[in-house]
Amino acid sequence: MPTPLHVRPAAPGDAAGVCELLNTAYAAETGSTGTDPHTVASDLEHPQADLARNSWLAFRSGELVAYGLLWNDSGAERVDVDLYVQPGHEDAGGRLLPLMEARAAENAAEAGSDRAVVHLTLASRTTVDTGELRSRGWRTVRRHDVLTRVLSATEDTPPPPLGGLALRDCRDEADRRRAHELVEETFADHYDHHPRRYEDWLDDLGQGMDWSLVWIAALEGRGGAWPCSSPATTARPRPGSTTWASGTPPGVRASAVVCCGTPSASTRPAAGRGSASAWTPETRRARCASTPPTG
């Protein structure tokens, strides 16, 4: 019989332990790690986190073996959750699932909805018990392929810049606001996009954002500008260094506009509200959804 589990909410002081758990799960799922304590702390210190009601830690004999986080960016029925489980402790994930589902229904009701549609993103080879998910009515609604490429500073040189191309970083407040506008414009029609106010966008990025690695590109005579940014400025993924083009003008190849990078982030869609993923080419990411009862 497994040793009993102790479940409690997370707190900002748990960031290091949660980070270790995430990297253990990532190593088992994808063969790589990359999440840092700051990334986790940004989730746990988020102004809208409400950890007492929207987070769960499961311990076995004092060891952290599962972590869950819930948030609602839609302000309606759509609720997102993350679930990370240490290999060999799948029952801990099963313990947290009903707690997260019940809270999701409650959260959606607080937003005025009569149901909750809960989304959870997993790697194709996950430490979460997918049989348990299916038995509880979860189903796959979308799959993503994430590609990686090893770059060499000596062999992979930037292409010649386009004539009239201007790049600037976003260390100035005005440029940060413009970058936010560009991200919102670019992803307005993208699957799963939820509009965010500038202040909410900053909260999602956390306090440690290196704005010297977020650039805006503009082409003379084309009008407007386009963000060339870290994945954290867009939606959710995370290991390795990542380059991300948030948008490019029609007819212009992204490679001709973008040459920017960010330090490592993590590997599944982020722990919570973070950034993006860099997995091996054969790794797939599946988004699962469930509609728990609200009664």
C-alpha cells in the first residue's frame, strides 16, 4: 500500500522545490530540463495567483511528488490547469485531479458560467496517468509539434539584413507598450488566444524579464512594426535558448527580420502563465480538455 499523501496549497517559498519537481518530470518526459526557480517564482508570485484556492502540492514522506496550478484568463467557462507528477507517483496526480476539477467548476461559476471547460497541456510521453484522465472524461482536443534546431555561432550566420530594416530593443517603456500591442495584433486570430491588458501581460512575464532581448523590427516604407521577442512575450512554452518571431509583415520571411534570443525557459507549455517550448522534433504536445459537473 502506497505511503499516504499530504496535500496543501503552494506558497512562494516553495519555488525551489516545485522547480526541482518540474525538471524531474521534464527529464522523464522529454529527456531535457531547463526550468529555473525564477520562472516558477513568477507563477507563484503572480498578482492573480490566489494560491490558497488555485494551487496544490502533494507530498509523500515529506517529498514533493505532484504539483497543480489553476488559472482563468478567459473570465468565463475556459479554465487552464497545469499538473506535474514525479515518475512512479502517478497516484498523486490522481489525487489532485478531482480537487482541480472541483475548483475549476467553482471558478467558472464565480465568473458567471454554468460550466467549466478545463484545459491541460501535456507532453506525449507524460508522467501523468493518461488512463486516469480518460476515465474521468478528459479527451484530446489539439496536438502540437515543436521543432528544435542546434545553432552554431560560426556556421549559422545571420542573413543579410533587408534594406531599410531597423531593430531596437524594448528597454524603454514606450517600446514595451508597442511590443504588447504588436503581440495582441499578431495573435488576435490565433487558436487559444486570450486578449491581455498591458498590465496583465507584464504580470505574466514576471519581474526578471530581460528587455534587451525583446526587439521591435520595422521596415522603411512598409508602415508599422513587428515584435521579435522571447516566447514569454507571447503565450506559454519553455528548455534551451529560444528565438521567436511574434509577427512579420506579409511577404517578408521571418529569417530576414529576426535575429534575437532568450535564455532558457522550460519544456512543456510553461508552468502556469509563462512562455514557450523547445522540445525534440519527435516530441508532441497534446492539449486535453474536460468539462466537470458544476453541481
